[in-house]
Amino acid sequence: MELTEVHGMRFALADLDEAVRTAWSPYRDRVDVVRVENPASERWPELRAAGFVPKPMWVMWVADPLGSEDEYLAGLATQERSNIRRAKRKLDANGLKVSIRDIDPALYDVFLRLYEDRIAEMRHGWAVATEQRELILSDAANHFAVCVHQDAELVGCCVARLDKDKDMVRIRFSAVDVPGREASLARAFFMAVIQVAREIGHGSVSLGSDPNLYGHIAKPGLLGFKSRLGFGAHPSHHLDPLIGNDQADLVLGLSRLGDPAIVLGYADEVPTDRLRLEAFSEVEDIDLREYRAKFLHGEHTHVLPSYVSTSL
């Protein structure tokens, strides 16, 4: 077993036999999550009996752009259609201009200032776009940006990649300023990326890949936001073998995660695209309506005993 801390979260990395044989409760003061990498599916029943959730490491959010925006919006809930249209009206009312631009160092660095401001607000922020600056710029020919400007100021930006091999437009990173977030500007530029996919004939759009432990880096509300926009989650490595693998997680405590923490676990006894909602909470009858989605195959709440760590 190895104890490690990753972006503010304390993990115990165990092999499969350690995972199912160890009494983990005494570790709660120094471990938030026990994790097994690449567990054989034949042993999943043992892991589940011990409280672990077999899951993909990352989930990729994918949607079909369909033939037109009207057709796409018709598949969304009434409230979400209204939210998108309201965001577009606010663009016009506030004199904001949306443009599609090539990626270059100057634009990317302006975007990073906006992005890093948002990351700094997070409890366990991870500035992936900053880490990947050179990688993005070295592949600039396959990237583009949807920019929202107020006069000369960049107030929102979405960086996307054209993945011709997979017939997909991938939204990589996005950020808006605080007023833009309050005005839901992200909805407007995500719709612009979907329109780019239609115009070039790509068959799918990805709204990024998330680390599959909502409450750590990505928050549970992001799950609901993406699903309401019409995207469904898939194991990332099923679509791109370079992104992640299978894992099994046992959540011991929520002091660094928040309540609820959510994992999209495998719904079957082998790795498939069927995922179910696995919520971890100290509240037995927690309301999960905000996180439910059409693509999910069931849900389960893991009720954890109330606990306050003495080592925060």
C-alpha cells in the first residue's frame, strides 16, 4: 500500500488483495479514498462487497451535434432551452461579440489569465490548460477558440480541438469572467462549438473529460450541467485508449470532497459504456435529482458515518 496526496486529496493506493482484506475504518483520519488500479473484473464482486466502486478513471462527455441547433435544442429540457436562449440574449444585450479564432501564443496566454483566475477559486484546482500550453501550441493547426469579447477585453473563451481521426470536435478548456459566469455565457459558446462541428461535418462533440471523482477537482454540479446540455458520459479510455484506465474507489470520508461526492461507476459486472450514479453522503435520504441523467443506468447512495478529521 502507498499513501499519497494528489491535488489536496489523500489516497491509499492498494493492490486488489489488500483492498478486500484490509479493515479501512482506522485509516479515515489520514486517507480520504482507497484506490485500486486496473482491478480484474472477475474480482469486482469482492470489491463491491467491501464498499469499492469499479469505475473508469476519466469520463468523456459526448453529444451528437444533429442537423441544426433547433433540432439539438428540441432534445433538451424546456428549462435548459430557456437557459441557452437567455444566455444568447444577454450576449446581445451587453454588446458582447462571439468570434471563432485560430490559436496562437498571444491569444492562448490571454485565455490562461482568465482560466487561472477561475482555477484559483477552486479548493482543489488543477490548471491543466497551463500545464499543456506547449502541447496545445505545438498542435495549434488542429485547435481553435470560441472567444467572447466586450470591446477589446476577452471575457470568455473556449479552446477546442478538431480530432479528425475520431470524427469529433473536443472542447478542451473554457473559462469566463465572473459576470460571464453569472450570465451563463458558457452555454452560448458551447453552442458555437457544436455549430462548428455541424459545419465541418464531424459526427460528435466532446465537452471534455473529467476525473471520475466529482467533489475532488470537478464538482458534482458539473455533472448535472453537462447532462442538461445534452451530453452523456462514457469511459474515456473506451473512446481514446490514451485517456485513463479502470479503477475501483472506496471513499472513506468527505471532509476534503464535500457532501455529496459522486462517482460514475460501471453498471455491469464487466467494463461497458453503461454507467450508474454512485453517491457518497452522510445524509441517508439525500436528494439526487440534480445529478440524474437519461444516460445513467440506476443509482446507489453509500451512506458514510459522520466524521471530522483531526488532520485537515
